[in-house]
Amino acid sequence: MSRSLIERRLVEVNRRLRRAREELSVVDEQLGALTEAAEETRIRALVSETPLADHDHRDAQRHADAMARSRAAAMASIAELERAQDDLLDRLVIESR
């Protein structure tokens, strides 16, 4: 692979990595808010012992769980991009020799 092609791919991976990290930051904020809401509804459900409060808690917890899965997917994407970046950097060093 030519040096210029490696450099172009490296720039693209770097751009995608930045975007993925920004997305992770947003997901982290949302996860914090949803986790907090789920905890509040859990406490309300414990105190009130009503079916509606229990339903609200399950609903809030489902949203928090879904966001946690989104966070895990974002983390996996970042790890994959970092591996790709490391591989490209290794190739760049080899091409420079």
C-alpha cells in the first residue's frame, strides 16, 4: 500500500474516531440522565407500591438499559477504530523504512 493511501486512510479513521468520541460524550450525558430518572422512579415505586409507579420504573429502566447498550456499542466502535489507526500507523512506519 502506498504511503499516500495510508495517509488518506489514517485521516479518515482519525475523523471517524473523533466523531465516535463526540457521540460517546453525548451518550454518556444521556445515560447519566436516564439512569438518574430510573433510580428516582424506582424509589417512587418502592414508596407508593402502585402498579402505575412500578410501570413507570420499568419503562424508565428500559430506556436506561437501551442507552447503556448504545454506550457499549460506541465503546466497541472506538476500540475498533483505534485498532485500525494503530495498524495504519504501523504500516506508515514500515513504508517509511
